[in-house]
Amino acid sequence: MILRFGLAMIRAIIAALSPAASQATSSPGSASGFVNNLMPQPSQLSAQEDTWRFAAKRCALAVAFLIVVTFAGRNSLAQANYQPSPENLKARQEFQNAKFGMFIHWGVYSVLGSGEWVFHDRALTVDEYNRLPLFFDPENFDAKTWVALAKAAGMKYITITSRHHDGFAMFNSKVSDWNIVQRTPYKKDPLKILAEECHRQGIKLFFYYSQLDWHNPNYYPRGATSWDNGRPNRGDWNLYLDDYMDGQLRELLTNYGPIGGIWFDGMWDKPDADWHLARTYALIHELQPAALIIPNHHQSPKPGEDVQTFERDLPGQNTAGFNTTSVSNQLPLESCDTLNGSWGFNIADSKYKSPAELERRLVQAAGNNSNLLLNIGPMPNGEIQPEFVTRLQAVGEWLSNYGDSIYGTRGGPIAPGEWGVTTQKDNKIYVHILSWHAPLFAIPPIANKVVEAHSMLDASPVEFTQKSDGVVLKVPLPKSDEVDRVIVLTLAASH
Ligand code: FHN
């Protein structure tokens, strides 16, 4: 619309500046006279008038072009000139303080126990996939147990798939009947139940929302992951974004109380498409200013986004091949990973990470100034498999001793390395030693004077010497099952 408006403006300005136009309005004459007036002969204009009009026309064109570029860019790219509201800035701080979240991939795909990409991986048709919801009846789903488990693990927020790439809404959506209430024997809205329980237990709830859709015909032109699954070779992209997607987002942001934010995924399927981000981001920030927009598009952050997230890697790393962009020093950071190797329930995946690996991962995330969002894929009956439960509980136990060195901290003053990381909070630096082999441990210089050092394990004092070229800590060798030796350094107040 803005583009059309801009073009109309250009036309109007040119017409207004055209000598023919002024002549035409001053002496309209007959129809044929009007046409003639639009095409004045060069001889009719003085050279001076000609130059002036040419310059004015160029100037008007430049102004109109600027209007078009400014507004069209705003519409098609992202929420330009976005100024986060005070509520949003506060929510960002709280998000950073939270440090540890539970990621949940749960959908009708869980029935097949083959992960959330099974629709695509088996190249099923839409008609075939439509049968799946008929078998989804999570009779043992108990929101209280899920939220209690997150809390026992020391997690402070939950991010759950409101819909994945199959487009199936795991909530009561009026926008389409492709949803859990209308298509499954369960007939209830688990997100509503979960949201209420999260509010009761003081856990923030975020909704994962896939922009990529393998089911809706209006997701057209289709993207890189498409296959011939029986959808027609036509569709209305604008309808998909503005009516369907924004309609569902409006539901998620109005029917579930205050939510933590929206975790977007799937833009990478059509990286060059116009996703109407300005519109969608503005809608979210308007409905809930404190809701954080967390896009997993694997690109640099765009205006309107509130958190930069990294898939299967810490910020700045790229072992998984997703994270090629630089790390923002403005936005809160998050890194997501799986507890075994899968996102959605995978019956054949037993590659569970040990509690020690998970704890290490959490420490490394915190030392890299990032949150860790750790994924589990519940089973189709609504239960969380015991292999996940025991590991999460073990991490929670570890956090009950070491939480002070994680929650509410930011990345510390020393660059993370193979040896470990530092975190910091107020006048404390937490030195997390993840690997050491000698009784003395040296770290680079710290600006403030260290006035005290102790081990978090048993509060025993740690001997240290601080010189201009660094701090040396005397650290007894680790116990065989020790994951992280945390030395707390207390700093003198700076003058
Ligand atoms: O394709 C998805 C995948 O299924 C999963 O949801 C992860 C979570 O970060 N994101 C996508 C891949 O980037």
C-alpha cells in the first residue's frame, strides 16, 4: 500500500510541476487541446524555465523516492526505529537473569516417535499427515508435573512449540481447524493448561512459532524444504502472513495471559522472502510490550528483535553450521540444545547427555553471557521419559549448590577458554574451572583488587596472589566426579 502511495505521490508531483499541467488547469479547453497541452514543444518554453523545471522535477523525484524507500523498507524488512518499551527492557534483564530454560518440542508428530521433521523426512502427503492428529491423545499430560520438573531442574522459563513446521496448532485456534482442539480426540488446549500452571508456579512461558508451514496451501511460493505433498501450485502469501500467521499470533498474545515472548523459527526456509516482519513485530509489541521476540533465523538481529539466539552452539561458535553471524553486544543472548540428539520425541535416540555435560554446557553458556535453553521432546501420551527426568533433576541438584554463580550473572571479565569461563555479579567474580591439571591456576589481570577468594564447594578459603600481570590461585586437584571448581573472588569497591 505504502509503495502504491509513494508511486502515486511521484506521479502527482511530476504532474503538478509539469508546465503542461499548469497550462492545462489554467485553460482546459477542449479534450484534444488538453492532450496537446500535455506535450509542449521545446520552443514553447524559455531555456531558463526549462532548467528550473528540470531541477524541481529531479528534486521532487528524490523526495518522493526517499518517502517510498523509508516507508516501504519499514514495511518489508523489520520494525525500523524500534524503541523497546521500558517493560520490554525490564523483561530483557529478567530474561538474562533467568539463565536456564526448558525447551519443549511436542506435537502430533510425537505419535510416530521419529522427531518433528517426520512429515518431511518420509515425504508424506498432506492427506496422509492429516491422519496423525487422530492418534494424538495425551491422556497423561499433567502441566503441574511438567512445570515442577522445570523448577526442579533449576529452569526459570519454558519455551514450547505452539506449532512446528507441520503448521499444526497445539492450541485452540479460531483461524483454522488444523488444531489440537478440533482434530484430535484430546480436544483440549494444553497450552492454556500449561500457561495457567506456569503463572501459578512463577515460570515464564514463551511460545515457539514456526513461520515455515508444510501444510497450509498459502505458504506459497514454497521454500527450500518443500516437496510435492499434494498442495496446489498456487497460494496467497500475503493471506498466509497477514491473516493466518498474524491471526494466530494475536490469539497467542491475547488468550494466554502475559507471556514471555515469541520464539520464531523457519524464516531460513525462504531467506529472501518478504515476511512482513514490521507488521508482525509491531503487532506483538503492541499486544504485549514486554513480550520478547526471539528469532531463530540464523541471521544478524533485525530491528524489532529482542534476543539473539544460537542453535546448538554457544554465541560465536559455529560447529553446527547455523551460526555464521556476529554476536550482538546489545541484545540478550540464548543458546539452545537438545538433551539427547533430537528435538521432538525420538524413540530411537538414546544419546543422552550426562548431567556433567549439561552442567558444563550451562556454565559455558553463562560465561559467554548467554542463557541455555535445553530441549526435551515429551512422549505422545504426555509423559516425559525417565531418562530426561533423572538428568534434569541432577542438574537441578547441582544448581542448588552453584546457582549463585549462574543466576543473575553476566559473562565475566576473562575470555572463555578450554580451561573454563568466568561469570560476574555485583562485586563478585566466579571463576569456573572446568579443566585443570596443576595445583596452581593463573588468570589474566583483573582491574579491581581481589580482597578475598574462596571455593564454592565448601566455602574454604583459596590462597591467591595478585600482581599486575595476573592472579594466581592455589587450587587443590579436583575430585574424580567434580565438574566445575568455582572460586569466588570478592573485589574491593572501585574508587
Ligand atoms: O527445523 C527446526 C528444528 O526442528 C528445531 O525446531 C530447531 C530448534 O532450534 N530449529 C529448526 C532448525 O533451525
